[in-house]
Amino acid sequence: MTLSPRQVRDLLDAHGLSPSRALGQNFVADANTVRRIARLAEVGPGDRVVEIGPGLGSLTLALAETGADVTAVELDRHLLPALSEVVEPHGVRIVHGDALRLDWDDVLGPPDPARPWVLVANLPYNVATPLVLDLLAGVPAIARMLVMVQREVGERLAARPGDKAYGIPSVKVAYRADAEVVGRVPPTVFVPAPRVDSALVRITRLPTPRVDADPARLFRLVEAGFGQRRKMLRRSLAGLVDASGFERAGVRPEARAEELTVEDWARLAEVGG
């Protein structure tokens, strides 16, 4: 069972609710879409899944259908009665809290290589990037993610050097994970319908960071380089990397930030930063 658009509207009416613009609430209401997301997440019986922002529980139901053990984290206390009504009969655990401030060790427990957590979520635009980056940096118990985000956000998370969308989030994701866009979702499957398409992004944590570099130094350079992305690196990184540093790192000082791989940034961090 999943929720149809009519069922979503009926639930909202029954509980005196309306979607919150401030929280970026667009409830997915299409059986094919939520089951496709669950399939792309590659979860099944015995897997541990955490969903952030379950809303009224349509995707939650599709995840529970796979046989996975599902924990749903919802910020909006007004949605909790409706969400509980929909998903608790299917064995879903509900946690009320802000995913950006949550004690994830308390919610997920210690990392268990034998039973890693998988994050599956429809994330609102305003929190998607910081949340993904925070979870990669600070919640090792989550080994994989399948997130639905605004298309441009998804392209940014998964972009590679030379791509138009390549930027600071792309490098920060690449430092700790592999990421790829694995699907598109039209606005028509949501209630209410957003004005933009969404993207499905699969993110797989690496066993160790991709490069042996201090992340603070590495990201300081990345942020300086992309902060003036139209300038050559010798200008955007002035005061951080000198001419000899570029030479030792094997990076052209006339290159621009969007041309560099995370390995290039790591070599620059080793000689400068």
C-alpha cells in the first residue's frame, strides 16, 4: 500500500493540515515513484533504513513493503498524528526531531559494518545540501544514501570536474563518497506540485576518504577557489598557494577551480592551505 493524491489530500483535511512552504513540504503521492525509489535504494528484508522527512508516509510505506526495518525522522510535530496513523501499523519507528541537530548516535546506535544504515529521503531544497554533507562528515553509521532533491541540487552533488554544476558541494561529496544521478522525477507526482523537476541521487560512502588530506585545509582551498570561480587559481588562491606550490602540486596556476579533481585539491592542500 502507498498513498494516492486523493488519500494525501484526505489525510491533510482529516487532520486540519496544509503543506508548509517554510519546511519545503511537497508530499510524493505516486505508487510507481515511491516503489522505484525503494528499488533504486536496493533495500530489503533485514536492512536498516532511515528516512528523513517522511511527511505523510507514502515513501515510508514503500520502504516498509521491502521488509526493511524503517526509522522515520520527522521535524513537523503537526504531521506526527497523521504519519503515525499511516505507518506505525507497518512497524515503522517514528522519531520527532530536526535532522540537522539530531543526536544521530542515539537514533542509529554505533556503526555496525554487518548492518549499515541506508538513508532514503525526499529532501527539501533548503536543507538538502547541508544535510547530505553533514551526514557524510559526521554519521559513519550511514553507509549509503538515495535522496530525492531538486534537480539542480542533485546535479551539484554528483557533478564531476568540467561539469557546469561542479562546485564546493561536489568536491566535498567526492572526498568521502561516490555519487551519481540515477533518475528524474516530474513535479506531477507531488502534492502540491513543485515548480521544478527532482533528481534521484545515489551516494555510496567510501571506506576511507578518497584522498589523504586534512579536510579543514582541503576545503579552505576549495571554498577560496570556487568563491572566485571565474578567476585563475593563482589569483583566487593568492596568499594560500604560491608559484612554487602550484609547481610542486602539479597544478597549472592558470587553471580554474572547476577543472580540478579532489586529488588535485589535495595536492594543493599539502603544499599550501
